[in-house]
Amino acid sequence: MGASAHATGGADPGARAPGNRRRARRHARTSRLWFVFFALGLVAVLVGVGLIVGPLLGVFGRGQADQSALQAWNNGGSKALAGPPSAGTAANAGHTACGSTSPTDYALVSFSAPAQNHYTGVAGNGTWDLLSSRSMVHYQGTADPGQPGNSIIAFHREPNFEHIDQLNVGDTITVQDRACRTFQYKITNRWDLAPAKVTQLSQTSGYELTMITCDPWWQDYNRLVWRAQLVSSPASSSSGGGSSTPTPGVPSNPSF
């Protein structure tokens, strides 16, 4: 009876051990592989979220800054400061009846089309680096409103100018500087170009305004460029008196 039990009691535990160890190793390898896949998937998700959330946060931050600047300008931001405009120039940062107390608030820009949207924004004054915190920037050193040369302003379409692609030849752009002077430009040319094809950022000898933004909305494939000619300005600003001299050379193509 004892011999029979020994014969039928199953395989020797020592014989089963190598198979068990192989199964354990396979299980461990499978577990490590699934962990690697899970980690890679998690990283991919986090990167994707970052690619989406990062730009959205940037747009939100710019929108807040734009709204604050526009409210300050419309409320006569720095009217409370003592004294009249010290020089009556566009770049004068203090003691003005228009704009805000921020030295980077440069001019109020309004578009005649599309009429139903009433697009208006306050342009900052600086290099294209300022586009990271403001939606609209006048490139410092290019012509002031109403002055000879090419006044260059770049702006993001997000969040405030989604349908600006409807701005066409014959429409107008109005610029109010910090000295409360109003200049009206009429659009004479419009281009939709690849970034490498943009050649409109050089200085000119006329009284011109160049606006540039991205196309299509929310993407950075092409550039919409408008060239406008000065058609109306205060009599005292028609010649001389500019606060900045256009800088030789061509500003770089802005990134949006």
C-alpha cells in the first residue's frame, strides 16, 4: 500500500521545481513588459496634455492681460496722473490722457471689419518676445503712428480675433496713440503667405502700417499680412515729431 501511494502520489517536487521557476520568470518578464508599456503610455498622455493645456493657459493669460489693458485704456487709464502729455508722442509712457499706466501699452488699434465683431485691442510696444504675454505688439523702433516709414504690428488671432481673416482691401484700421491722437489707415494690399515668403516687414518711405498674424486660426502654418496707407491724421502730426526713428534692417518674422 505504501509503495503504491508513493508511485501514484505525483511527480517528485524536485522535478517540478525547474518548470515552476521558468513559469515564474516568464510571469516576471510579462509583468515588467506591461509596466514599461504602462509607463510609456502614461508619459505619452502627460505629454499630450501638456501640449494642449500649455497653449490654452498661454491664450488665457494673454486674454486676461489684453482685457485689463483695454479696460484701462477705455477708462482713460492714466488720466489720474498729474500734468498734460509731456511731449504728445506715441511712446510717451506717462502723464497721458489715453492708455494705461503700463509703459508697454502703446496704442489702441481698431478694425473696421468684420463690422459685427468690433475688433479692438491695445498693442504693447517691444520685440516679438512680448507676444508671449500680449496678443498684439508694435515692433519697437519701427515707425510710430502717423510718422514716415512702416509701422509694424503683429498679433495673435487667439483669443480675440478669430474672424480677422475677413479684413480685406478697402477696409480701415484706426490707431489711437498715448497722446490721444487718432490715425486712420486704409488697407491697400492683403497677402496669405508661408512664413518664409513674408517680405513686407522692411521699412518704407511712405506713411504705412503693416499688420501680420497667423493663418488659419489656432494654427501657425501661414501668415496673413495687410499693408495700409495713412489716409487721416491730426494736422500737427503729419510731418516730423515722431518719438522713435525707424531702425534700419528688417524685423524677424514673428512666431505665433
